[in-house]
Amino acid sequence: MYCVIDIGSNTIRLVVYRVENNTIKPMLNKKYSVIPHCYSQCVEHRAFQ
């Protein structure tokens, strides 16, 4: 099995593959949206000013 983790500016993707008979078969493909910690703190700070 092989795994690829792609960390973008506001998403993280995890893809797991299996290689059988020279063929790549995806087993898992998950994408998560994230808010960077610094960004969320800055937004909260501005909201209370």
C-alpha cells in the first residue's frame, strides 16, 4: 500500500492506493477542510474590537 498526504492552504487530502498486477487501485480518498489556527484567532480578535 502507498499513501499520499496533500496539505493545502485550507484542505488536507489523504489518498491510499494498492498496487496489484501493475494496476493502481485507490482504496481511500478523503478530503478535509480546515481553518488555519492563526486565521481563526485573527478573525476572533477583530470580532471583539
